[in-house]
Amino acid sequence: MTIMIGDVHGKYNRYKSIIKQHKDTIAIGDMGIGFRDRRRDRFLINPPYDRMVENNARFIRGNHDNPSVCKNHTQYIADGTIEGNVMFIGGAGSIDREHRTENIDWWADEECSTQELSDIVDLAIEKKPEIIVSHDCPQEVVRPLFLGYDLHKSLYPTRTGQALESIRQLVKPKLWIFGHWHIDRDAIIDGTRYICLAELACRDINFDTMEVSGIL
């Protein structure tokens, strides 16, 4: 069983409490890794590194993570990684990037490049993973999943959302776990079960059986 953790957003005390209690966790992005703290003039590079290594706490990157710092972190799961029947895909587009400062709290490569995403889609079509773990979700499931909810971000298309949509249509995975939208949701659309985790929400996932249970 693996504990999946919703966006961390730099709330490391709560995150440390979770990974202290549970081994084999995967956070699904927006760790806050690499952010420049303007007030204290420092970088948040490896939070909380020792505990992450000790308890096998891993993560994919979100749009609020410095990609280059993530890639040098031992607990990072690279975009397009496949482990057994699971594919991992990080990154997303930031709707508020015009209000952020490049290389301080926003990075131009927050999304994979068009070629990188094309390669990931091709790999997914070839390997046909049954489970996708991503930061964002397919573009066309946002409206049906969150209909009636007050979303904190607009529904403009991104290349990540479009690539994930291609995987949805061409691979048809059985289970899709993601964050980014910060609302707990569990719904089946066109035969795929979508689970969105709110900030620091947790679910216990058996990747072999696709059994899902909730934890505090």
C-alpha cells in the first residue's frame, strides 16, 4: 500500500507529521521545493530531507516547484516514469504566472515541453498503464468533476491538460490520481475512476488491486 498525499504548498510541519506516521508515501506535487523566500532571502531546497529518505517519502513535481531543483532531489519521481502498472506525470500551468517572478516563485519550464509531453503520451500508448498519478488532470474531465464547485483557477487549456487528455482518450486507464485543483473528489467518468486530493489530503492506494481507502 502507498499513501498518496495532496499538494503540500510548503506546509512542512504537517507533511513531516504524515510521513513520520507512514512509510512509502508519494506527494502529488506543489511541494514548494526551490521557492525563494523574499522575506528571509533563502531557498527552500530539501524539505524535510532526512525524514523523506528514511521513510521512503517520494514526490512528483507540481507547477509550484522548481524543476531543476526537483531533478536533483533523490526522492523525486521524474515525469514519464513507469513503475509496474503506474505512470507518473508532473507539472502544470500556473494561471497566476503574470503575478509571479521568474526563478523566484515561477519557472518557465513548469510544464513539460511539447516534445516531452508528446514522448510521454507515446510511452503511455505503448505501455498502457492502468494507473496515472499526475499533478494536473485531463482537460475534458475538469468540468464534469468539479461542476457546482467554486474553483480557484480558470479553465483555460494548457499543454499539460491537453496531453493528459490524449492519454485519457487513447489509453483509458482504470484509475487516475491527481491534485492541483485542491478539492477532494472521487468519481467515475467514461470508465476511469478519478481521485482528486485536496491540500495534504491522504489516500491509501494498493497499486496492484487499485483498492483505495481514506485516512486522516
